[in-house]
Amino acid sequence: MAFRRRNKSYPFFSQEFLIQNHADIVFGLVIFILIGLMFEATAKTAILFIQPQYNVTTLSSGTKKGEVTLYHYGWKDCATILFYFFIAIILHAVVQEYLLDKVNRRLHLSKSKNTKFNESGQLCVFHLVSSVWSFYILITVSETAFNTLWENYPHVHLRFQVKFFYLTQLAYWLHALPELYFQKVRKEEISRQLQYICLYLLHISAAYLLNLSRVGLVLLFLQYVSELGFHIARLLYFTDENHQKMFDLWAVSFVFTRMSTLTLMFLAVGFGLARSENQGLDLEMGNFNTVLIRMTVLLLVCLTQSWLLWKFIRFQLRRWREFRHEQAVRKKSAAKQPLRPLKRDSLGHHENGVLKAENGASPRTKKLKSP
């Protein structure tokens, strides 16, 4: 199964060979793990990579009574994350080869714009899937009441959809690190992309390990919807630079997301968990409700949101300066163009592009002789 067109063959174990065939190599590893399910001796090991572990069967306390399978986290989750890390690399190559590369050939973008177009295309697909998936979990699986964000903490036991969502999120953002090498991202772009990749990994890991999965799920939904708007706006801008209105819509959603994130975190962590009866540090029970941890989480979120707002303000100021500069250049160019005087003819004058005689009648046109 080839994901890339081979214009040139490279020697084995060379850097170019690894970059060109990394998706095929990873696909072979995935097939090898799936084949392990066919044999009894290796099935148990293969299941560690494919299916989330640490399941516990309990009785449901809701209106529908029955057995419910819940999950908690452990070190075996690393194997599951590794498997879906491979899946993310394969899907990345599929989207790049069969969608983005075809569009790039038609647009004929420069190298810098081509890199940003590929980045926005990949993230647009991911944010769309993740926002729809997280919204589905919020309305079907997770409890949607506002006070459930902090009540009955710690939220150790998770539904399958919630745990699988967090594992795939970690796998995706981990796969983005080697993709910087595979996609040959420019050095100027690496630092910028590393910043948001590490921030996503840090916040998702903190929400998962500190048993703040309910708050994290709501905040991820808001964040992904906002980022989806930005990358759609950037894709439209690369196709036609006159598309600027989507950036204005994204600006509104960005500010709303920042304010909502800060409000929810202060209500859930600063207010809700602070009034909870279950205080103290208990690693076995998964309880991290201490003053130091709460203040650290709030400080981390506040610094991140402040940094994002600072970058947003700089981005808007740069756009405003570019717009004012373009307006000034247009005014200067319009002022420098001299008014062309109307040429009067001996037979009359020009009016609306037609030669008029002195008495107002149009002169007769000369007939040209055929050669």
C-alpha cells in the first residue's frame, strides 16, 4: 500500500527513504499487531495495543439499572496510545496524499504558503472530527449538568467513549512531533508548531491524569470549535486572498473561548473543588484535590490563556497595520496619477468617446478602401 508517488528511489535506511516510506513502514507495524490477534499465544499481548485496558464492571445507579463497564487509567495505556499513534501517522499520510496534495497542485502556492496550507488542512480535518466527537460524548455519554463538572470528584471511572477519546487525543498530538521531520517543516515554523503541540499534550495529560476529564472534555470542545474556524478561514484565504470575513468571525469565537475557559476553570477548580468535602492527596483513590495542585492548575490555565490572547492581539494589530498601509499606498497612487486633458479636434470635440462637431453633429467617418 503506497501513500506517496515515488518519483525517485532512494537506498534503504537512508533519510530520504525513511521520509518517503514512513507511512508504509508504520502500516506494516499495524498489520503485524493485528495479525497477533489471530493466534492464541499473542492475542492477549495484541489486545493491549488495540483495546483500552483497566475496565471495571459496576451496577448503574441511574434510571436504567444494569451492569456498566467503566475504565480508569494505568501504565498499559501507553501501549494503546502507541498503536493509535501509528494509526494517526497513516491517516495523516492518507489525508495528505489523496486530499491536500491534489488541491496544492491546482493552487500553485509558494513553499511558505504550501506548508501553512498543509498544516491547516490536517488540523481542519482533526478539529472537525474531534469537535463533533466531543460534542457527541457531552450530549450522550457524559453528564451535562453544570455542577457535575466538580461534584463527586475524583472522576476516576470513565465511560469507554471518554477514555478512548483521551487516548486518541494524546496519540494524535504525539504523532505531530515526528511529522515535523517527515513533512520537512521549515526551521522557522518548527518552534511555532512545537509550542501548540506541547501545550495540547500538557493540558490533555493533566486533565486525564488529575481526573479532571469532565472539565477537560468541555474545554477541548470549545477549543477545537474555535481552532476549526481559524483553519477554515486560513484555507479560504489561501484559495482567494479576498476572503477576510472568516477571520472576523474567528476573532469573536476566539475571545469567547478564552473567556469561557477562564470562567469554567475558576468555577470548577477554584470554586467547586475548593468547597468539596473530599480534600487531600490520595494517589490510590486518584484524589488530587489540594490547594497546591488547584493553584498550579489555575496558574497554568491563566498563563496559557494570557499568552494566547497576547498572540491574538499581536496578530490583529499586524492585520490592521497591513490594511492601513495598503489603504495609504492606494491613496498615494491615486493622487499621483495626473488628470488627462481632453484633446480637442479641429473638427469639434470628444464627448463620451464620440467625436462631435462644433454644431453638435457627428462628423462622417471616412470609408477605407479595400486592398
